Amino acid sequence: MSLNHLRRYRKRGALTQEEIAFLLGAACGTKVSRHERASRPPSLHTALTYQAIFGVPVHELFPQDYRNAVAAVQARAGALSRSVARRPDGRKAMFKQKLLASAGVDAPVSSSPHYERQST
């Protein structure tokens, strides 16, 4: 079962599950209950709506889900980084490695200013 903070923020705001459901555009509080108990993950739209309701970023409302997503991306980014390193294709490879490095993967990144992306 994953940890989320929906119930805490709902209680802090003195709102019922039915009131949150209304704000979500749902028919009843059952949907909110399932999200609070982490028995059903919210859709992206619903997660963003929770963010709008509580004024708290999604990654803070669903920290365990966020940590799991980060760990999964880091593992896959590591594999992709190794693959990119084996078949460098010039400028694109450098941009790919930079992005993968920002995902928490240690990868060689060229520091050549010639390939730096220009701000527009």
C-alpha cells in the first residue's frame, strides 16, 4: 500500500470526502476514499485537481508514488544512458546524456559550449 497525504490535507481543510468529490466533479466520496486508502491511484487529471484543491504539489500529496516513479526512471535512464554512450550520434547524444544526467544518472556529459542549447 502506498502512502499519500490526501486525508491529512482534507482533514486540515475540514472538508468531507463528499465535498472533495464535489470539487473533483465526482458523484460521491467513494472515489476520494479509494484515493486516500491508496486502493486506487488517481488519474493524472484527478491528481492535478487535488493539487489545485490543496495547493500542494502532486509529488508532495503522493510522496511514495513519486519516489517509486523516480527510482524506476533512474533505473531505466541508466540503461538508456549506457545505450546512448555505446552509439554516440554527436549533438543529440550530448543532449540525451544531459537529460539523463538530470534524471539522476551519472553519465559523461560534454561541456563544449558549441553544443549548448540557446535560450529563446
